[in-house]
Amino acid sequence: MAKRKEGNFFSPENAKRPRQEELDDFDKDGDEDECTVSFTNGTSTLTAAEVGIIESIQLKNFMCHSMLGPFKFGSNVNFVVGNNGSGKSAVLTALIVGLGGKAIATNRGSSLKGFVKDGQNSADISITLRNRGDDAYRANVYGDSIIVQQHISMDGSRSYKLRSQTGAVVSTKKEELIGILDHFNIQVDNPVSVLTQEMSKQFLQSKNEGDKYKFFMKATQLEQMKEDYSYIMETKERTKEQINQGEERLTELKRQCLEKEERFQSIAGLSTMKTNLEDLKHEMAWAVVNEIEKQLNAIRDNIKIGEDRAARLERKTEEQQVRLNEAEKKYKDIQDKLEKISQETNARAPECLALKADLTSKKRVYNEAEVLYNRSLNEYRALKKDDEQLCKRIEELRKSADQSMEPERLERQKKISWLKERVKALQDQEISVNQEIEQFQQAVEKDKEEHTRIKREELDVKQILNYNQKQLKELKDSKTDRLKRFGPNVPALLEAIDNAYRRGQFTYKPVGPLGACIRLRDPELALAIESCLKGLLQAYCCHNHADERVLQALMKRFYSPGTSRPQIIVSEFRNEVYDVRHRAAYHPEFPTVLTALEIDNAVVANSLIDMRGIETVLLIKNNSVARAVMQSPKPPKNCREAFTADGDQVFAGRYYSSENTRPKFLSRDVDSEISDLENEVENKKAQILNLQQHLCALEKDIKRNEEFLRRCQLHYKELKMKIRKCLSEIRELENIEEHQSVDIATLEDEAHENKMKMKTVEKNMEKQKEHMEYLKSLKIEAENKYDAIKLKINQLSEQADPLKDELNLADSEVDNQKRGKRHYEDKQKEHLDTLNKKKRELDMKEKELEEKMSQARQICPERIEVKKSASILDKEINRLRQKIQAEHASHGDREEIMRQYQEAKETYLDLDNKVRTLKRFIKLLEEIMTHRYKTYQQFRRNQGSLEKWLVIPDLSREGTDEPLDTPETECHLINKWSLRCEAACKVSQTQRDVEIALALLLL
């Protein structure tokens, strides 16, 4: 596998081939247990190699081995032996991967991550190469050894570290490793250098002589030499084509040189025209000075006007401050009144709670007394009923004392037994019917809940359908008139605004709707911008409040009371957009709403800046990127919020999803939206139809189950009545029998005792009734007190409600005044900035005037009275120059013609030199290729000699007398060579002690 000192059949320098970058790597190796591996150094008598020899290898977390090695190798032949799973294949695989080979070349997997041991995050390979002698690679840097360390991550990526003998890191690039392997002629993808077990199996199983011949060509690098030869011949043909093209170009260049030389002879002078041109330049210099002086005067006038306007803005700001103070005072007075009412309410709250608690306790005591009275009353009634029954029983016993009732008693007992059995059967039926009732009740309740849910879902879908149908109608109308997207009444309203403006009712014509005055630079941001601007897209701008009142009167004609009207923004119209560079958000990748829009009207841009701050809102299409940007430790400067392409709103610490799925006003593809909405409307109609069918089915089920429930309840009542009737008969029969067995005297005593109890209970009832009446009066008194305090608290709350409304209005007024003050302050600041800018411009113009006058004096020392303007003089100068150029074009300029002639001549000589160089290169290339082809033939003969040397003994033993230089014999030699390879591979597969069978064969 490495370059050795022993003689070779061919020079390795002629066998170098280009290496390819690795691809992504592979699945796990087969399970291998960690076992002991033995290494036996060959005892060859050959001289120890100096460079490219693998001295040692160490593996960590590679395949199924936690730690393997380090293993020291001998200089010549090494035998790797061990049991299955001991790590022989792991060592060979690590050699291929560690020296830059692809995972697929190992036949152990398709990805590098498969070589990382299960449960580990990475694997490491360390290989030490010998680097001694005259052929050492950068010996002054690496020393006598080169350590190649490779780290394989769990995700399949790998990194290199190339260390010197001392352990210092020399390089981490794979290109350096490729250079080392090329220098040492180490080819991990050549089966002659490294023969894996899978490759040996494939070689043994292949019976095609063509495949074996390809294997032979690749192993001996004859295939690489053939490819190099073909590439050189193609380069030679391309060079010949370039020579032919160069020769054609030479003829053309020679003709151009002759033409330039002829034109040089026909040049005439143009002094008069040039003199006139100089005079015009003098006048031009002083004309520029005159214009700058005029500009200075205009700037001074503008500065004076600006100072007057600044004073007016200062007065307006002060007036706004006065109004703000009044609004704040009004807000504070209302707040104080509310605070007073709140304090009074809070002061009465403890008394109210105490009265409520007292009322609750008295109600509880009264209820308890009433319960005791009712209990005594029930007891009295029961005693009275018992007394009546006792008297009746005594009378019956007295009448039937002398009569014999034995037959009747037996008959009663039989009837009682029959009745008890009937009661038991009826009770079983009652339980069964009760279970059916519960089942039907549950089914009805479940169906009703489902019916309610479906009904609610149907209403939601109908609302969505109505909204979509309305939006579909608006979109269809907007195909003929885009303004209808902002409302069906917008075209008529705009026409009314135009008529009113023509009649002079407006100071300035209102601008709107704002959404119709803007255009998107990126259509994908339509939903994001709509989510940001919302109702401002339908808003209108007015110059002052008088215009606002006129516009509101016009809107009343088109918008009925109770419906929402477009917002009206009152702001002084100006022709310049605010300078927001100092407070605008900035991000190198994402635009703000202001930069994402094309706005021709400065009033629209200024209104959106004032009302929404669009210069501070970023637009980020991707949701996750928007979260990362806004919720990072350092969000973009001056950025308050961001919107995504889905319309979601992102703050530094919050995220709100949009309810809209498509833009309503700013979309350009109306047909596509109409098609989508029509499909959605059809889907909603189908969904409503399905829901209605489901509702009908549920209603039928509910009616059917309610009918079954009613029947079961009737049956249940009938059973209850039958049971009670049977139990009553049983009690009557049992009482008759008891009457006959009870002694009359005992019953009389019991009746007397019962009457005494009735008198005692009657006295207790009278006392309890008196006590209950007393408690009732206390309860009524407590109720009256609680109602009175509660009425007072309610009155205070009623007084507070209008005050709260007034407070909200006052708060809105304060906000409006603050916004107005901030508006005037911003305008004042902006105006002062503009004024200062004009003053700076005045200073710059004065300096520019001085510079222009200095330049004019340099061109013409005496000032010239110029009547023409600079633009007219510039046109005359250009016409004169064009005339001079036309003369130059017809006759030519001497210097220009000379320069063109020299350039054409140099180009001709340069191309001629290149053509001659290429011809010499072709000649030299043909000589080299002839020599290389002879060398290639010699190399083939050397290979043939090797084949003969390897196979002649076998041919002698087989008794072959054919010549050795015939094609049949050459094919036979290759087959014999393949058979020897097959034999070596079979030995490797049988014993699994040697993984590099082909290397052993070649040695």
C-alpha cells in the first residue's frame, strides 16, 4: 500500500490518478464484540521501507469497539489474526476511512455515522505513517512520522488533524492529506492496495473474463494511463482549433492596421472652431456664477418665509399645550369626583356586608324555627291519625271478638304471599324500566348536546359563508372598478368629493382611501401590510377640521347610521415626506413597511407615518426567522414590532397570530382570489348541507328517543301505582290479622297515652309559633335595613356610571390633545431641521459661489456681462463640440489615429506571437506523446513479462507449447492470474485470518 525501497515493475509517479472528494457517509457496521486481536510481523528479509509505511493505528468508539489499539506494525508483511468479532475488519475499515476513503469503499456501510459506536457521540481514528529518507514528505515540518487523526461525528461529518512527530498540528485540511497520500502513492480505493472481504467475494463470484480484465487494468493503473492519454489528445485537438482561429484573426488585424495608416494621412486643422469653443467656455464660466447668485437670493427668501412659519408653529404648539392643560384639568376633576364616590361606596361596603351577614343569620334562625314548627305539626298530625286508627281498631275488635276468623286468616295469608310475589315481579320490572329510562335520557341529552354543537357550528359556517359571499361580490365588482374593493360606496363618495372640491367646499381635496394610493414592491407581503395598517387602508386625509366636517357630511349620504364609516385623519398637507432616517428601523435583510411600499403622494406617506409609525415596523416573511430576529437579546434598532407573510404580529416578548388568511385590499391577482373564494363558498355550502342533514337525523333521533322515554315513564308510573296498590293491600290484610291478635285493653292504654302526647305536642306548637313570629319580624327588619343600604350603594353606582363615561371621553380628549401637541412638536422640529438645512445649504452655496468665481477668474480674469443662460450656452458648446467631433470623424485626429494604429499593430504582433507559441506547443506535445506511447508499450511488455513469470510454471506443468506473445496466451495468462487471486481470496474467506489476501499474493 505504500511506496517501498524495493524495485517495482513500473514507476509510481506515472500511475498517479486524481482523487475525489468524499461523499456523505453511512450506516452502521455489523455487530462485533470486542475481542483480542493478535498482530504478527512478517520476518521478511527485504530491506525496511523508509516512507509511507503504516507504523501504528488506534481506534476509539469505532464500530463496536470502545478502544482498540494502539497496534504497532512491522516494516514489511503483517498478519492480522483473531476470532470473529475481534476487530480485524475494524482495523482494515479504519485504515480506509482514516486515510480519506469513502464509507462505501469499505463495503461496511453507506454513511460515516454508521461507524460511530452505539451510545457514543463520535469516533476517533489515529494512524501513524513513516516519513524518513530522501523521499520524505516535508521532512522539515513533519519529521520522521506523520500522524493522521480523524474525528467522526454522530451526524456523519468528519474532520482531520495532521500532526508532526512531536504532536504539533500542521494542518486540518483534507487537501494536505491528499497530497501526502499522492506523495506516498497510497491508494485506499485500489483493490491491489486494500482488498476487503466483500471485494474478494465479488471477485470470486464473478465468472466473466471481461470483469476480471477490468479488475486487472484498474489494479495495474493501465486504465488510468489510458484515460490520461485520451485527455491529452483532446487538449491537442482544442489547441489546433485555437491556432486556426488565431490565423484567421491575424488577417483581419493586418487589414485594420492598413486602414488606420491611410486615415492618418487625411487630417486637417480645426483651429477656428476650437477658438470659438474657448470663447463660449469663458461665457459659460460667468453664466454659472450668475445662476448661483440667483439661487442664493431664492434661498434667502425661503429662509425668511421659513422663520415666519416657525414662529406660527411655535404659537400653535403653545395653544395646543393650553388645550392639553385644560383637558388634563377636566380629566382630574372627573377623576376626583369618581374617587369621592368610590370612597363613599367603600365606606358603606363594610356596613352592607355586616347587614347582609346579620340578615343571613336571622334567615337561618327563622328557617330553623320554621323547620321545628313544621316537624311538631307533622308529629301532631301523625299522632292524631294514630289515635283515629286505634279507636277504629278497638271498635272492630269489640265487634268481632266472638266470631271465629280462622278460615279467613288462612285465606288472607295466601293472598298476602301472592301479593308479595307480585310486588317482587313488579319491582324487577320497575328496575328494568328505570334502566331503560336512564338510557333513553342519556341518549336524548347526548343528541341534544350534539344538536346544539352542530347548530352552533352551522351558524359559524353561515357567518363565514355570508362574509365570503360579500367579499366575493366586492371582488367581482372590483374587477371593473378597483375602488370597490374598499367598499361599494367608495366610487360614489369619491365622485361627490370631486364635485364638492370643484364647488370650492374644500381647502384641499381630501386624499383617500389610503389603500388605493399605495403599491406593493413585493406582492408576497400583501397580507403582512394589511395586518399592519388594518382600517387605515380605508381612511381619508383632510387638511384641516373644516374639510373634515364637509367630508363627514358627505359620508352621511352614503353610510347609514349605525354602520362603520372610514376613519378621517386631520393633518396639514405638505409636499415633502417626513425625514425619518434618524428614527427609522433598519435591518440589512428585511424592509420596513415604509420601504416596502411605493407611495407617490407625500400626504399618504406622512399620514401612515403619523398614525402607524410604518418606518419602525419590519416585514419578515418567515415566522421562525421573525421570532429569532425580534426575540433575540439585541433586536433591530428603533424596531417596535414586525409582521410575517402570514400576517402574524411579532413583538420582542409576544407573538400574535393573524385571523386572516388572504389579503382583502392589496392583492393584485383578483381572478385567482375570486376563484379561491368561489371554491371556498361551494365548500361552505356543501358543509352547511351536510350539517343540516346531520341536524335532521339528530332531530329524528331525539323525537324517537323522547317518544320511547315517554312510554317508559308512563309504564314506570303504572308499575309504581301497581306496587303501591299491592303493598297497601298487604298492609291492610296484615293489619286485620294484627287487630285480631291485639288485646283490646292494651289498645285502650295506648290510645290514652297517644292523647297525652297530642296535648304535649300541641302546647309546644303554640310556643314555637310565637317564637317563629318573633323571628320573622326580626328577619323583615334586617331585610329592610339591608335593602336600604344596598339602594344607597346602587344610587352611588348609578351616579358613577355617567362619570365613568365622561372620564373615558376626557381621557380620549387628553390623548387627542397629546397627539396634537406631539404632531405640532414633530412638525416644528422637522421644520426647524429643514430651516437649518436651508441655512447650511445657503452657506454651501456661498462657498460654491466663491469657488465658481475663483474658477471663472482662472478661465477668464475679467468678468464678462453674459446675457445668455448657462443652459443655452451649454447647448451651444455641445453643438460646437459635436460639429468638431463630426469633423474629427470625417477627417480624423492625428494623435487618435496614431494611437489606434499603434494599438492595432500591438494587437497584431501579440496574436502572432501567441499563434507561434501554440504551434511550438503542439509540436512539443506530439513529441512527448510519441515518447509517452512508447513508454506505455514498454510498460505493457513489462506487465506481460510479469504475467509470464507468474504463470510459466503452471503452463509448464500443464504441458502448454503455445507461444507466449499470442492473444490467446495473454488471455490465458490473465485467467491464470485471476485464478491465483481467487485462490488467495478463498484462503482468506475460509480462515478469516488475513484480510489483505491480494497484497500477500503480489508479495
